[in-house]
Amino acid sequence: MRFKIQMVIENDDEQTTIEDIFTFEKGASHVVDIGLSLSESKQLLKRLQSSLVQAQAKTFIKTMGQCGACHKSHRIKGSHTIQYRTLFGIVVIDGPRLHHCHCDKAHSGTFSLLKQLFSEHVSSELKYIETKWGSLIPYGLTAKLMKDLLPVSRTLNASTIKNHLHNVAQRMEKDLQEKPAIEIGCGNDWAKLPKPDKPLTVGIDGGYVRNWNKKKSNFEVITGKSFSKTKSAKRFGFVQRQDPNPRHRLMDVLQKQGMQANQQIEFLSDGAENLRSLQYLMYPEASHTLDWFHITMKLTVLNQFAKGLRNSDPEAAKLIIQDLESSKWYLWHGNSERALDKLDECYWRLEDEGITYDNRKRFIKHLEEFNTYITNNRQIIPNYGEKYRYGETITTAFVESTVNEVIAKRMVKKQQMQWTRKGAHYMIQTRTAVLNGELTGYFEQWYPGFKIDDEQQIPGEDVKMAA
Ligand SMILES: [Zn+2]
């Protein structure tokens, strides 16, 4: 049988036109023939979109083709076409090039009405979907997926997606830069404020991605997450040289999370030198704490070495395991001096030439590294036990690693994935916006009336909390 789809256009001036959109033949005897096929749906949408846009453009030209002051029709100079990219295909639209009216002294020469209507040649929805999916999965895959399901342009590819995502990120960056700096004021003003919520905790971490410009080298991407017991987490990230003002970025994230000026901010650090100085730069007023999770991870490695020692030197192993245990105990209570003494004892026990353990040298190396780590981070080792008893956050271990969530899953899954600093920085801006559930908000602000039927669930949130 034959199906014919028509569009009935009822203009405001009560003129009705009927336009043929799509005709197709379909049998009714096999199940594969039942309903629209994907390919038919794409053709249908594409033609429908084209007719719709053409009709709208025609109406716009008709109403705007007259001089607003004297109501004479503008003289036609010639015509031109524009291409409007949408989720449902590229629409080619013809429009006139018009002379400005004689009564209009402010303008001379010609102008295009289509340019007034189509201030951008890519629809906001197309840009939104490209940005959302380009932030979650590779650009090439995004293009393939969109082409599978929608009548988007056949030429859509990884680089189109990337360019559109970069435009969106640039706009987000511009918005951020134009925001006034957030002042947290001083203690005198704080007293007047309502009692703040529980402390906000910020964890920052660094991850490495491969450098496209200098093959075989890496550069660091900083990522962080702020969270509190009462609000959902917000992520942020940047590439250091691409960000002129990380403090401004952080304050913006904290404000979006509802930070009050008198609220306590707790920085959890992984203890890496460069991150420690960066976090002091970003928020000197915060209290800075070495993330307990990173201490225990390193101690676990040392314990594994000690357990390995049991086979060759059981007596030494027993003493070293005891020393490590008390070192952990001292660290838990914030006594890094005594903890370092205990590590020293482990070290001297291992110096004994009588020890035949194959991994002795590596064990010593790890001990020395841990020693340096604790020494360098002494100032940010608090009494964890006490903090824990007061219900304060001492570790980021219960949230999924931000590096993993923001960087690894999207940027380094495949070894060959390479990034420019700018490209990485931009992608992180849109990715964190998507993970934070903020991308729609940006589009609503930029394109008044923008509405998208989007599931509100944040992709990062369904990940089981990592132990
Ligand atoms: Zn006029």
C-alpha cells in the first residue's frame, strides 16, 4: 500500500496551503514491513524539517520585507542562500538581498533578512546534543551515533563535533570571566549571616593526558570535586596554562553549590607538591588536609612488601609489620613526628645486610618515598581520629575518583587519544557541565525559550560509589 504524508499550513492570514512531504510504499504481510523504518523516519523528518523551515522563513520575509517606518516594500537587489544546520538535516533557504529604504537615513546599501532570522547557522538543539554526547563519548563515535539515528548532514564528523563543542566551551569560559569576582568578606560580616550548613569539602587531583603537539609527552589536567553532606557534588577541571584564574573558577563552583561566606571549606589534598601550592593559591582561607585515603593506599603497598618479606625473613617481617601498624596509628592521631620515627625503624631493619628478600631494594625505595611524602605534607596532617569522631570528612575515597570520572573515562581510555592543551581544557569544561547537570542551564540562558526534553539524571551519579 501507499502512504502519503502531507503538511497543512494555516497561515495567520487564513490562507491554507497543502504540501506533499513524503510518499512511500509498504507491504502489510511481513513483520519487517510494519511501522516506519529508521531510514523512512530519517527521510520523513528531513523533508518535514525542510518544508517547515522554508515556510517559516517565507513568513518572516513577508512580514519583515516592508519598511518599519513608511511601510513601503524594500526594493530587491538580488537573492542569496544560507544553510541552516539542524538535528533533522541541513536546510537550504533562499532569501532576498534588499535595499534599505530611502526614508532610513541611518543605513545605506543592502541587507539580508535571512541573516536577521538566522543569527547562527547551527541550531541550538544540534549544538546541545553534539556538546552533550561529545563530552561523554569520543567525537567520532558521537558523529556516528547521530548519523545512525537522525537525518543530520552526511558530512558530520569528529571535527565538526569538536568545533561546535569548542564554541560552546568558549562561550562558557567567556560567561565565567565576565562574572564578578566572589568576595567572601571577613569575620565581622559573617556574624550577621545565618548559621552555615555543614562544611563543604573540595578534593583536587591531577591526571595526565597525551600531548598532541609534542608526541610521546604528557601534560597535566587538574580536576576537582566539591561536595557536602546535603548537596550533590559538583566537578570542575582545567588545564593549568589555559586557565588564567583557577580561584575564580573554584569560587564559581562553590557558589553554585550554595556556599555561604561564613561556611567552612575543607580542602582534601592528595599531597602532590604542585597541587598543594595550587590549592593554597585557589583558596588560602580554607583548611587544608591530606586525604586519609592516599595515606592508607601508600601504607597498603608497604604492608604488601612486608608480607612478602615473611617468606625469607619472618622475624624482621613481624617487627616491620608492627612498626608500620604503629606508624599508621600515629598518623591517624596526627602525630607525624612519631610516625616518621617508626618508618625510620623499618628502614634500619631493612638495612641489615643479612636480609635476603629479593624485593629489599624496592621496599626501601617505597619506604623512602613514603617518608618524603609524610615529611612534605606534615602541615596538612591533622588528628584524623578526632575529626572522624566529630563527623568531619577526612577522605574522598567514598566518591568516585574525580580523575577517573572527569579525565580517564573520556580522555585516556585509548592510548592513541591525544589532546592539545586548549582542546583538553575546552572538553573538560563541557564534560564537567554535563556531569554537574548544568549544560541545559547554559543553553536556556543563551537561547531564551530553549527547551529540551532531557532526562535529568546526571551520568556520573549512577556510578556505584567506589570503595
Ligand atoms: Zn521607509
